[in-house]
Amino acid sequence: MRTPVPLLAPLALILGCSQTLPSAPPAPRAPEPAQATPISPPAPELPVTISTTEELEAETKDALRAVLRTHDVGRWVFTRDIAIDAFAIPHSHPVLTLHARYRKSPDRLLLLFVHEQLHWYLDEPAKQPGLAAAKAELAQRYPDHPGGLPEGGFNSDSTLLHLVLC
Ligand SMILES: [Zn+2]
């Protein structure tokens, strides 16, 4: 009779559980009697596709390359260092980092790429006086703008920055 532990291990891997299962010491095995070569039945098709983080990131890298080959975004590139972290929240600094969620949505991937690039554009020192003036005017026009997630940015300043950026 088998214990349920071997069945739980693959499920834990799929769900990303970090719980480790206790490993049982190997049981002594009696020598098996001589048999004819067994014929294995074909492996049944799985009802799911299992991807690893590395595969998701490689797919995203390929998708981004394809997008950048088909769209002339040269004037929107302000940083050339791009990282892909499958499950990260996309961000611009210190290294522009994209997640793998849009690997099958070229338009969204392009939008996200340009969005994070624009953060680098607005971060240039020469842009700061104009950016500050724009945010001040927006704050005056929209005094009730959201000051936090999920309606706005991380805070009031982030919301105003994204009103300029978007
Ligand atoms: Zn942003």
C-alpha cells in the first residue's frame, strides 16, 4: 500500500509550495525475480502544460525581441538594460524589469516596455523642473486624485507622475 506523500510532491511543485516533504529512508529491497522485458504503456497526455520560470522568461525574451524587431522604438529607448523576472511587478529602476505575463500579448508587452522606458525619460535631471510644474498643475486641477493603489499609483506623487507619463 502506498502512502499519499508521493502524489502530493508533484502537486506541491505545480502550486509552488515551498513545503518540503520528509524523505523516507530507502526500504531494503528483495531481489526481483527474472522477467521478460516489460512493455510500458504509452504515457497518458497531461491535461495541463507545466512551464518553469526559466521557460516563461525565455518566451518573454523572444517575444520582446520580436516586438522590438517589428516596431521602431529607438526614440523611446532611454535604458538598454532590460531584465525579465517572470513574476516580478514591472518596474523601471534600478533596472527596467518586465514580467512574463504579456509574453503572448505583443501589444501589451510593447506598451509595458515603452511605459517603463518613459520612467527613465522623466527621470533625466533636465526634465525635473517641467515634471514638477506639470505635477503641481495636475494636483491643482485634480485635488481628489487617488493617493494610493489600486486606483492610483503607490502614493499621490506616483499618481501624478503616471498622469504625466501615460
Ligand atoms: Zn509606471
